[in-house]
Amino acid sequence: MDSQRNVSEFILLGLSYDQNMQIFCFVLFLFCYVVLLAGNLLILVSIRCSSLFHQPMYYFLIHLSSMDICYTSTVTPKLIADLLVERKTISYGSCMLQVFIMHFFGMIEVLILTVMAFDRYTAICKPLHYLLIMNRTRCHLLVLAAWAGGAVHSFPQFLMVIRLPFCGPNEIDHYFCDIFPLLKVACTDTYITGVLMVVNSGLVTLVTFAVLFFSYIIILFSLRHHSAEGRRKALSTCGSHITVIALFFGPSIFAYLRPPTTFSEDKIFALFYTIIAPMFNPLIYTLRNTEMKQAMRKTWCQTSGLNIFLTKGPARRAQEREETISKFNCSTGIMFMSDRT
């Protein structure tokens, strides 16, 4: 542990040395982060304020959106802030914490995507037993299992990384602290640690992707026995899930399922699973989902109507009430006169 104290901070080399490129990236990633937050918060509020919250698929979607926000927020705010400064540093403690939190929330997201695939398999292949299998208690247990899986995945990695000695140099060729860049600057033989990291991250990601891939193949084959409307709805939902899985797992497999070394392309692929995929998740799940669009429209139309009512003020509402009563009295008087005549 004493050797680790020789390095109190790390220098992040970032995405680019070009000042103009850094300004462009600042504007781009700030926009992406705002879109990501707004989109996922929109999903959270729309589902929570509608009847969709009681459906298992949307219950899991709420947790996926929450993980998108938490996972991306471990990396993106630091990236955006560093694009405005010349010297990009991160303390040793913050670096270790970033490694742990990023892999913790990342694995939870992977497992929630797996749970969502199981939910779709049950809904399409066992529709008569769907409500019995995916009851609310089981949904809670599946989400709890995802959190436990995140802890089981991230704690061993954190313990292995925090025991590495860092005595210089302290430059990390990345825009955040990750496992392989840290192994590169550690002043010890990291071969065994690197192999364990590949097994814990890369192999787990590949096996999860294979399970998801074959589960959706089974789902698509089972759609042959459904009606045309049922096939259309199921394909729309499954298509959204498959798109999200491809965006998230493709770059992740490239980043972690390989010998423990670093490549110049790592930063570009990391952008996909840290920023781009979480940003597109709300668009993918809302634009291709009729129920989600209807819930959003209903929730936000009601909210807009309430805001209009509240912003009018007591005086304006009293005036409108008097005008309504006056119109009612006029119409009643006209009807009375017509009856008399």
C-alpha cells in the first residue's frame, strides 16, 4: 500500500490535444448528456404517472433508465469539465471510485437487459402463464438480483485494482479511469490480474450477449404461431431491445474481451457504451413503442393542463367563473323568453 502513495493523482490525456476539437467535443457531449438526462427522466416520470408502471416490462424499463443516468453520470460530467481545462487530472481515490461505480452500474444495466429479455420470452412464448410468472414479487427479486450481480462483478475488480502499486508514470491514455489503462501504468507484473479482468468483464459480457442473442432467436421463431397484429407488436418491442443490446454489447465486447492492453480505438468505442448508447435508449424505447408514446402524451398533456390552470391565478379563475355563470344565466333567460312566447 505504501507504493501506491507515490502517485496521488493521475493525468488523463483525454480525447484529443487539438483545442478546436476539444471545444467541438464539449458542445457535442454536453448536448448528448442533456438529451440523455431529459429523455430518461421523461421515461421515468411518464411510466411512474401512468398505468404502465404495473406492467413488468415498463417496471424494468424504469430501472434501465435509472441505470443509464447513474452509469453515464460516473464518466460524462468529468469528461465535459475536462474539455475546458488544459491539465486533466483525477485523484487516486476518485479514480478507484470511478472504476468501481462504473462497473457496478454497468453490470446492473447488463443484467436488467437480460431480465427484460426473459420478460419478453415469457410474454410471447408463455402468454397464459405470464402474469403468474412475472408477478410483482418476482420482478422485485429479479431487480434485486441484478443489483447483487453488479456488486459481485465490481467488488473483486475493485479489490484487484486497488492493490496495484502505482509509482509513476501517472498518465492514463483515456478520458476516464478504466481497468486496462490502469494496468498499463502499474509498476508490477499485471499478467495474472489482466487475465482475471478479462474473465470477469470480457467473458461475462460475451456469455450474457450470447444468452440474449439466442433468447431473441427463440422469441422470433415462436412468433410464427401468432397473429399478424401480435407479430407486429412483438417485433416492435423486441426490435427496440435488440437495437439497445447491439449498441451496448458490441463496443463492450471489443473493449474487454481481448488481451489486457490498450489501443487508440479504445476511446472511440468507449464513447458508445458510456454516452451514445444510453442517450439513444430513450429514443429507441419511445419512438418504436405505441403504449409508451400514448402514456407520455397523456401524462404531459394532463400536466400542461394543470400548469395552465395554476398559472392563471385566483383573480383570473374567478373572472372566468363569473363569465361562465353570466353566459349560463343569459342562455337560461333566452330559453325562458322563448318558452313564454
